[in-house]
Amino acid sequence: MPDSISVRHPVLSRYSASAEGSRAGNLSQIMQHINGAYTNFFNVRRKRSGHLFQGRYKALLVDIDEYAQELSRYIHLNPVKTGMVEKPEQYRWSSYQDYIGPPE
């Protein structure tokens, strides 16, 4: 399994699913800054105010291989379950192809 899982769902308005392996730094602080900066940008551009994302950013440490595999499966299959694509490799922002390797 790669050191980092990086899967984004920018089209889904409910949430963004991501799993990252971090060797240094504080991921929660980085995400708080990114979310705050993007919210400010979005609100200024659209002349609005208030929260942009529902709920708080939540980070969980995944240190068990079985759970990491289940988390990766959930993230990669989510675009299929929501009907955005028929196969996980069709979702353009997915790292699924990095896991299964190049097409033969």
C-alpha cells in the first residue's frame, strides 16, 4: 500500500473524503487553514458570509492495515456508489489507478 492515499471529491457538496499518510506536520492545522482560506475566498467572491462546509474537519489515525484497506475501498468506490462513474478508475480525481497499477 502506498505511503499516501490522496482522494478528493470536490464535486460532492456533502464532504470531501481524503486519507493521507503524514510523516511530519500537523494535518489538522493545515486542513483548518485551507478550509478557512477557501471559505474566505468563496464568500468574498460570491458576496456572502458564514460557514461553507458542514461540520468540522476530522482526522483519524489509521494504524491497522485491515482498516486502512477498508478505508481505501470506501474512498475509491464512493464515486461509483453515488452514480458519478461506473468504474472507480473513471473518476478523474482518484488515486485508484496508483493502487491497481497501469492498465495492461
